[in-house]
Amino acid sequence: MHQAIAALVEAAATVTPSPTSGPDPELVTPGPWGFVAIAFLAFAVVFLIWDMMRRIRRARFRSEIDEELDAEEAAARQAEEAERTTDTDDQDVDPRR
């Protein structure tokens, strides 16, 4: 067992040579097609954000208009109800009293 551990330590202690040349710089750069792809993605993201903001603004504006219309309808219903109540009260009053 001692001999096996000694052999492993000795094998780990030997230095392995490192490569002297690196990869070819032309092979690791993105090149013009990489630039085109990244520019297209950036343009697409900007366009999508712009479109999303436009739709959010439109939806918010529509909801505000809907709220105003609902408030006007409620006010008209209240006015109609008040008028009907007033007419009913006037008709029920005995003029001789």
C-alpha cells in the first residue's frame, strides 16, 4: 500500500509540458457575422421594448376612458333615480293638505 501511494505522489509531482502556441486569433473572434447578429438582437430588443411601452400606454388610456364613462353612466342613473323619486313623491302628496 505504501508503494502505491508513493507511486501516485511521484506521478503527480512530474511536470507536464504546457502548449507553447495559443489558438489562432482569427478563429476565436466573432468576426463581422457575429457583430451583425448582436446588432440585430439589440435592435429587436429595443423595438420590442418600444412596442410594449406603446401598448401599455394605450391600455392605460383606455382604462381611464372606461372609468370616466362608467362614472358618467352612474351619475346619469343616479340623476334619473332622483328624478323618478321626486316625481313619485310629488304625485303622492295630497294637494288639499
